Amino acid sequence: MLGGRAVQHRELQGYESDKFLSYFKPCIIPLEGGFASGFKTPEEDKFETRLYICKGKRAIRVKEVPFARSSLNHDDVFILDTENKIYQFNGANSNIQERAKALEAIQHLKETYHNGVCDVAIVDDGKLQAESDSGEFWVLFGGFAPIGKKAICDDDVVLETTAPKLYSINNGQLKLEDTVLTKSILENNKCFLVDCGSDLFIWVGRLTQVEERKAASAAVEEFIATQNRPKTTRVTRVIQGYENHTFKSKFESWPVNSAAGSAGAEEGRGKVAALLKQQGVDIKGASKSSAPVDEEVPPLLEGDGKLEVYCVNGSAKTALPKEELGKFYSGDCYIVLYTYHSGDKREEFYLTYWIGKDSIPEDQEMAFQTANSIWNSLKGRPILGRIYQGKEPPQFIALFQPMVILKGGISSGYQKFVEEKGLKDETYSGDGIALFRISGTSIHNNKVLQVDAVSSNLSPTDCFVLQSGNSMFTWIGNASSYEQQQWAAKVAEFLKPGVAVKHCKEGTESSAFWFALGGKQNYTSRNATHDVVTEIFNFSQDDLLTEDMMVLDTHGEVFVWMGQCVDAKEKQKAFEIGQKYVEHAAAFESLSPDVPLYKVVEGNEPCFFRTYFSWDNTRSVIHGNSFQKKLSLLFGMRSESGSKSSGDGGPTQRASALAALSSAFNPSAQKNKGNDRPKSSDGGPTQRASAMAALTSAFNPSAKPKSPPPRAGQGSQRAAAVAALSNVLTAEGSSQSPRIGRSSPMAGDADTAELTPSAASPLSEGASEFSADKDAPGDGALSEGGRTEPDVSVEQTANENGGETTFSYDRLISKSTNPVRGIDYKRRETYLSDSEFQTVFGITKEEFYQQPGWKQELQKRKHDLF
């Protein structure tokens, strides 16, 4: 039905890929029944106790196992779902991050099968306490007894990604093709298998028959069986002409087809990459080709203005003729003045001075003084900027079509410096040999750089222009984009107007081409070692695990995020890891090698990092490991062996303390809830004593127990109440205590899936949502549809504006001469009427707020509503 244009993935129950699971928050729990049983459905009115095993640090896999002690082991996390209480059993050797993800599954079970009302208990392996939750847990299994070792199964076998091998498939038989992988090998009347270890790709030629395709699929299934591949092996089928980026990256060369850009939109640019701590800081996963992507164009200056460029030459400045505008020598400094008219027809100025990386200090100082003089002569009206070579902003680059940075310099100061130092003068000459790299694809990043004229500088991901005297060549790398190829032709015409250009594709070069470069040499191969990343699909703030280091690649910037629990020595390698990623992305994904690189520590994330997530500040200030954080966030509690310092007060703890006091002094209230509780936790003198002890400790925080509290019984209850109330009252008295707003760890962050073109799955829209305090104002409380409401109340806005709550665009912009008062200035757009909102943004409010946060911010900046 899709005309063969879809990439077909095979997903096996219990062995789903991370990408598939990322569309279902927080997890998939298959139900009995369905087609095989004649659409028999479970009896919903009859509750059945179930035991689940949970695996996965980010994409969690939940699988039901037999309700028996023999199912438990020391290495995994289990959930026991009973009618009145849900238990999480943490194996002694289980992963902290898996423990945290299991809590999300518990919240899902609680909301789905218990109407949000049931107790939650954490049981730690080896922490037997007869009268506590662990005692109740083991009673359900017939009493405590040692549990056995974990049995190895297919779930635990994970294949490594290996170098790709190509098999041709004829009449259901596989034949290994011992050759370099290139697109030209794939014949349109055959099927092929690309074996990458953990992934298998079936490539289907357009002219193959249905029977041949079926035979190819059967042959691959047999191949999996005979090779003893585990069930976790992923199989993907692609049709000729609609190959995705992951498939193309397995080949040494894959020429770009300018007419087939739509098929490559599957895998986006904005992503979080978990850098797994392996020897040599290896980064594993799947790379992507450099096919063009639809990216947001940053705000640029209005066009049709007047552009003036001056080259600094000693104490003078020389105006460049029109045909030279866009040429910058790295040994010189320039002043750029752009005069234009803004939207309101007012004359505005953009004034900058550009400093070449090889320029001399005297020219740099003169450039500053000259630019400052111009600024003063215009009475301070222009914006004045300083720009270093290699750090040009989009607004600057867009002024020149194209911008070409040449070697050497033409100023007298630079020439004198080269002569005095006895250096080789490499200044560009119109009749010499020069090589130029084309890497940009848009008007705001189409910077061209002259590089050494040697063949080792060539790269399949780029295009190049070669000048050899009066001859001009364009060289098209097999992995370059169509836009790069267009720019190459334009640059050649810019450098040598009217000269015939010889176009050559990679692999079809003439001897004259290689002769100009000093002979043919090896250059960066597309099939280099794939030190790539494990991509986190449809990522959210929950994926920022405090034990990990992560990379956020937004295409315009790269962030290395470090969790608080990362080893100090590892944190010192942040820039090294980030640079490794940038080098890889520059080679295989057309990321600029000069992209801004930041390191960010958990809890100190800047606004321009947070904008790529549906950010909840309360999550970043909770202390502890991943499990303790999630436990405190979801349930306001800790495990019996957890840190006593975790938690940060607020509504969750207030609710817990109130429930404790209510239970202690009004035991009959518990009976009205309809949920049976173990008799050992009923009210009476024991709970009242515990509550009184808690109050005493709360009002006397300096008093510390001289010995650990008793492990069970009355002392255990008193310790729990004291800890809860003490933290609550301490948090209430602190002006810096965070306010817990509405948080959605289960599905509230699903909108961030739109950071990739695949967008948020509609299947996640109905996912349950956990709220610590649904009425808490501020903190970016999320309303329906993902909309972020203003922090200023409607009543306050109305009081300040004579009852009005919607205002005109002219009054809401940041540069308004008649600004509105009493509004949330970070949410200016929410005060527009629906009709004017659509006029300004071109879409409805509902469509606007379904976009990821970073895209909303860009549009708000564009319309001066930021």
C-alpha cells in the first residue's frame, strides 16, 4: 500500500529494538488473547497476581514470568503486582538504572490496573526484615529461601556490530561476495543480504518478483538459524531507491541522487547519544550519511541592503570592488558594514570587523580602531561585532554568496612579516594551483576554505574546486550532497568568471586532475572504522542518567552532559570525548568541525540546553543515584537500604507526612479506602507514638540518634515518620527549597520525539501521567496538548490591564513602544488571540505547541516574542 517506499523492520515479541520501544512510554506489557485465541480477552474483574522481569536502561522491556521463587535471581529487577500492593525486587547485582526504569513500569501498572491507588514497596535482595515490606514479599512466595543463579538465555546474548559482509541471494541460496561494498554492486533484478552482526539488511531490487522476495526472506531466516544468531538479531528489509541512512552507511561509497531526498528523512539530526564507557572511549552504534536535512534557518538580516567591505592596510582601509566581495585572506583583517531597512522601514546597520587567523597584531588593532570610528560616526546606532576566522555567525556568512577564505594576505603589514621571518608566501594567486573545500549547504553556512593542494585532503563527504592555472575542476565526493555540488559550481564561477569548468565524480578523475595535486594519494575513506554512537530515540529528560556521560547533537551545537555520579577522572575527559564525536560527525554526517562544543554538569544546565527537552527543574535537583531520584520523584519514598539524604521536600513529602499523621490519629480512615492492608501496619498506639516521635524530632532537628533505629516494628515506623516529617519541615523553612510542579515521567516528555523527523508517536498520547502536585502553579506546568502555560495568573494579568487578557501583536513584541504589563514575558505568544496567532506564526496554537521546545523558541525569536 505504501508503494514499496517504506523500510520494513521485523520486531519479535520480547526482543523489540530500542527504537520500536521508544514509541511506547513507558513500556509494552503484552496481554493474553488476540487473534490466536479467537480474540479472547482477560477477565478484567478478576485480579491475578503477576510477576514481571524488567530490563533496559532507557527502553525498558517488561516480560511476565511464572509467579514462583525460581523465577527470581540476583542479577535482575522484578515487579510483583498484587491486588493491594506492588513490590519491586532489586537483585543484589542488578543495574541501578534498570531499577529506576522499573519504577516507571510500576507507575504504569498502578495507574492502569489499580486506578492510581495502591501501595508501592521496594524490596532489596539480601535485606530480610520479618515485619517490613520484605517480610510481606517473601510470605507471598511461601516464605524466605535462597534464590538460585540466573540461567543464561537469548535475552542476555547481545551481538556486536561487525564489519558488513555482502551476500547475493539466488534461488534462495546465499553466496558471499568478496568485494568492496559500493552501490554499483547491487543489481536491480536481485536480492542481497548485508550482514552486520547484530543487524541484517535484506536489499530488494525493484525488478525482482514476489516469489524471489519471499525466497530471500526465507533464506535469511534459515541463515539466522544455521548461524545460531540470537533472537535479538534485527532484520530490516529495504527496497531499491528507498534505502535509509543506516543502510547506506554500510557501503564505502553511495552516490547522492538529487531527486531522492525524501527517503532520507527517517533519521533526524537532533539527538542524544550515550557515550558508553568502553576501553579507548569507543562509541558504538549506527552512523548516518550526509544527505541534506531540513534544518531551521536562523534569523538573518533583511536582504537588498548595501554591503561595504574594507581591507585594513597599515593605517589605511581599502574598499573592495563588488566582484571581490566575499573573498577573505587569512592574513588580513576586514571591516564589514551592511546597511539595510528592517520590517518597519527604519534604517539599521550591521558593523563588524573580521580577523584572519594569520593576521598581524598591528592590523588587528587598526581594524578595531577603524570599526570603532565608523561606529562613532554613525552615533552608535550600528551593532558592533568582532569576528574571528572560523567562528563566523550565520548572519555574517549569509551576506556573501559565497564566502571564500583564501590563504595568505595582501596587506603590506602581512607581506613584510612573511619576508622578515623568511616564511613561504602561500598567498592565493589567480593563475596558480589552489584547492577549495565546499562543505556548506545553505546560504548561512556556505563557507568555502582553501586547503593545501594535495590529494590526501579530499573527502567523499565533500565537494572540492581545483584551480590549476586557467583550468577549473569540480570534484564531487560520492557521499556529498546535491547542495554541495551546486555550491561547487557557483564557487568555480566566482573564482574564475566565464572559464569552462570540468566536472568529475569521485573515481572518474583525469590524469590532469591528479597531476595538479602532485599525484594520487589515499584520502579519508568512507568505510573507516565506525566509532559511532548509540542513539537514544525519542529522548527525554529521563534519559539523562546521573551515572552517564551523554552527547546532545543539535547540528548547530554539541553538548557533553555529565551526570553527578560520573567519576571525576571521566569528567576531565569531557572535551576529549566531545571532540571524538565531532570528528566522527564531521566525517560521516557533515557536521561542521568547528561547531561550538560545551560541557555541562548535571544541575547546571543552561536554557539553550534545556530547550531541547520538556524540562522539569525538580528532576535535576533531587540527589542520589538514578534509582533514588526516580523513587523520590514518583513516590516520595526510598528503599530500605537507600540513602537517607535523598529527597527535597515539597508537595510529595507533605502528602506523605499528612497521610502518616492521618493514619496514626484516625485509624478508622484507613478502613474506608476499601484496600486491605497487612495488620501490622494498622493504626493505634504504635503509629501515634511514631507520629509523636516524628514531631519531636522535627522541632528539634539538632538532636541526632546515637544509634541506628531498630530494624522493624515500632522503631522502624518511628524512623520512617521522623525522616519524612523532618525533611518536610526542613524544606519548608528553606527559601531555596524547590517547588515540585507537575511532572510527567511516563509520557509527558514524549513531545521531544519530534527532535527527529519521525515525530512523537500518537500511540504515546494516551499514556498515563504522574503528578506530584497537580495544582502547583508555575514551574512550567504542562497543560493538555503539551502547551506551556504562563507563570503569571490570568487574574493578575486582567487586574493590570483593565480586565483584558489578550493583546495585539504590536504590544506583545519585546521592542514594543507600548508594552503590556503584568504578563509572563517568557510566554508572550500565549496572549495573542487565536486569529492573530495564526496570522503571525502561520499555524494554529495547537499545532505550534505540538512542536518541540527548541523549534518553538526559534519561531518566537523570529517574531520578536522571546
